Amino acid sequence: MVNTTIKTTKKSQEIFAAAQNLMPGGVSSPVRAFKSVGGQPIVFDRVKGAYIWDVDGNQYIDYVNTWGPAICGHAHPEVIAALQEALEKGTSFGAPSIQENILAQMVIDAVPSIEMVRFVNSGTEACMAVLRLMRAFTGRDKVIKFEGCYHGHADMFLVKAGSGVATLGLPDSPGVPKSVTSNTLTAPLNDLEAVKTLFEQNRDQIAGVILEPVVGNAGFIPPDAGFLEGLRELTHEHGALLVFDEVMTGFRVAYGGAQEKFGVTPDLTTLGKIIGGGLPVGAYGGRREIMSMVAPAGPMYQAGTLSGNPLAMTAGIKTLELLQRPGTYEYLDRITKKLADGLLEIAQQTGHAACGGHIGGMFGLFFTSGPVHNYEDAKKSDLAKFARFHRGMLERGIYLAPSQFEAGFTSLAHTEEDIDRTLEAAKDVISNL
Ligand SMILES: Cc1ncc(COP(=O)(O)O)c(C=O)c1O
């Protein structure tokens, strides 16, 4: 059993204190800050399998998973070996490589909607580009997104956004011109009537609908039965495109993503995280007819110095190869169910209102009696209680995302014993909340 009793975080505190003067908030991305849960971020030294070690030598069981990519476990030996071999050949070509073909074919084979794919460097880039493509293809400017969904930090998506924007309770960001977001329409999640009304009020003006098919950026919120199917029908009816942002859910809730899991095929899909095996990556793809509009095949411009980077492609290829092995998703589902069900049971036994669940290797727990169908429901959960839960778990060596508005992630490296250890800690923490 791993020793996860945290002794001191003195070095973490010193490094983070110094970071505050060097970088805004001391971090390279706001979601890493502990603003909504209190305390200070832990400064990491190394990661391996299901574990992370901080600069003070403490070991934690990790459910952040570098925000999703580490589905095979951190620093998987086969991914590292493939990267070492690739590294000998150089870090960037800025020209075509066979690795791009291999990963593109793997993505096309896996994801039902994707017939052609373009690699970029982040999920944000993928979502920016897909929006341009939606508009280019339909000749329409307006787009529907859902409250609490996060599609990266590009201007036109910073409207009622999830993830760090939700965690920090920020209003829509300053610096984003109204003229840019005036074409971004929003609806509550799982509310088909609201989407219908938007289509009726904006006839022939809506390029499409984009969503996280299983939401992770407002906490974990699965789609209601019929919601994805309803969006598919509505978009068809109105000549608009349906886009699944599967940056988080791609290769996580199932090998072929949420679209495979729920049997609903969008027109376009964005990917990131897992397909880069822990290196910076993003991708967008879809029907050949639409993707053929992308430059240089077509007129819609989008480019990138490091796009299709050979190291990112190599890590992605090896990661997907590992995921193709038999039993992968059954295992992820089993341990994640054990964790999610176990947490709920503990909350119930100790008299704390809670709801949550899991799909594949993605899970969540809200401190509210629920049910949580959308961001407004998620906001009703007891955030102060979550903060105490987070702190208690951290002190017992369990590393959870520092926000109620983020999903949790498991990996193939998490053992039954890790889950037992986590539930043991949760029992201790929740009964004392
Ligand atoms: C669903 C979704 N879309 C887009 C993004 C943005 O990706 P990136 O952080 O790689 O820019 C994220 C990041 O968490 C995400 O979860």
C-alpha cells in the first residue's frame, strides 16, 4: 500500500510564494490555483503511474491526471521509450511526417464522425478553428453553446464558460469585445426547448451547436436521455452543424469518445488531451466535405508552426495503441464505478447530501441532493463543503482537482488498492466534514 501521509509541504510553499512574483497568480493556468478551495497549490517534482510526488517528497494518488491526458498512467514506460526514440530524430520538423499519417488514421478509425483530421497544439486552438469552419461551411455567424461548457479560452467562447471561469466565479472576461461574443448564443444544458427557441428566434443564422457531450467543466454532468439525439435532429432540421467538443471525453468515456458511447454522430469533433499522450496537442475533424474547406485544400485559413509535432504524434500513437488492448475500457469503467459509487455511499452513510456518477474513466461528486442537469444545478452544491473535502483528501495524500466544477479522472495505472485507499481516506474526511 502506498504511503500517502503528508508530512510537510514547506518546499511547495516556498516555491509557490516565489512563483507569485514571477507569474500571474503563481501559475501557468488558473485552474491550477487553489483559490476556490483554499490553501496553496502543491508543487510537483515527478509523476509515475497513478501517483505524483511533490517537491517535499510526499506521494499522492492522482485523480487530476494532468487534466485528462494521462489515461494510461503517468510516464508510461512504453510511451517514454517511444518518445526517447523519437527524440533522437529531433523535436520538430515543420514539415510532413509519417507519424501524422499514423495518428490521423488511428483517430479516423476510432471516432465515428471523423473522416479527415487537422492537428493543432491545444484544445483551445481546435475549438477556435472548428468555430471558423462551422461559419465558413454554413455561411452563418451565430453559434449556440451551453452554460458551464468550456471550449478553451478563445474570445468567442468566453461566455458563461465552465472550468476556471466557473471555479473563480468570473463574469465574462474583460478584454473580450461585445462584438465578438454577440454571435455566441447560450442555452442551459440538457434543455432542448431552449435550443429550439434559439433556432426559431434566429432562423437561418445559426451555424451550429457546440457542446461537451459529457460535461466535465461544470463538474461531471452526463447528457439526459434523448438530449444528444434531440440536438442532432434540431441541427439537421435547421441546416446547422453539430459539433462535439471531445477534448476531454475523446478516448476517455469510450475509445471512440462520447459519440461512440451514445451512438450520436456529430458533423465535426474537437480532440486534445489523450491524443497527445501528455504532450501539447489538439485536433479537429469531421465529414470530408466540411474538412475539405480547410487550407490548403480549401479557403478556410488555419495554420501552426508546431502543429503535428513528431513528439506529440509519437506519444499519441503509443497511448492509443495501449488503449486498444483488450479490457482497457472495462477496467477503467470498473475502477471508476467503484470509486464514484463508493464516494456516494460514504456521503449517504454520513448524512451528507451528494450526487454524482461516472462514465468510463471520468467521474464527479457534487455536495447537493441534486439531481444536477445543468450548470445552475451544479452551482447550488455546497462549495464550502467541497473545499473542506478537498483539503482533507489532500492532507491524506489524495490529489483531486481543486474545484467543484471539474471532473475527476482515473487511469489504467490506478489499482483496486488505490481506490480502496482513496475510499478509506474519503470515509475519514467526509464523516468529519
Ligand atoms: C472540453 C474542453 N474543450 C477545450 C479545452 C481547452 O483545451 P486546452 O486546455 O488544451 O486549450 C478543454 C480543456 O480542459 C476542455 O476540457
